[in-house]
Amino acid sequence: MNFDFLDDQKQLRDQARKFLTEKCSPRRCASVLDGKAPYDKELWKGLAEMGFLGVAIPEDFRRCGRRSSRLCVIAEEMGRANAPVPFSSTVYLAARRC
């Protein structure tokens, strides 16, 4: 069995990785940890503008499996970047339907 991502998922991964590499430096992560803000609001807004927060919401309800793999791709990159945003509590829990 081939467990590799499909080409469109790899493209999504590359877009997320590039965005997070440019916008989520270790210094920004540390400023959230050391500061009073619960998350990086500017980064969160950028993620929304890129469409990454909508990966768990289907265009139509027949594509649940494919949507899950897109969510996996974005979640992996969020963890890789150690992104200080409420992605799991918002996207995994609140937007997940199937």
C-alpha cells in the first residue's frame, strides 16, 4: 500500500510549510509563550486568509475522507512549526463533522 500524500495534498503541505516558515519564527513563538496573548493573532489571521482554517469544512458532504487527509497535512505542518495558534481546539473540535 502507498501511504504517501496525493499530489494536491503535497502541494497543500508545501504551501503551508512555506507560509509557516516565513510567518512563524521561533522568536514569534517565544513571544506568545512569554507574553500575555493566548495566541499569535496575526499568524491566525494569515492562516485564515490562506484558507487553512477551512480544511475541516467540506465543500460538499461526500468528501469526508479526503478532507480528513487535508486536515492531517495542515496539522502536521502546524506541529512542525510549533505554531502558537488555537488550531486543534478550533478546527479539530469545533469544525469537524465527519
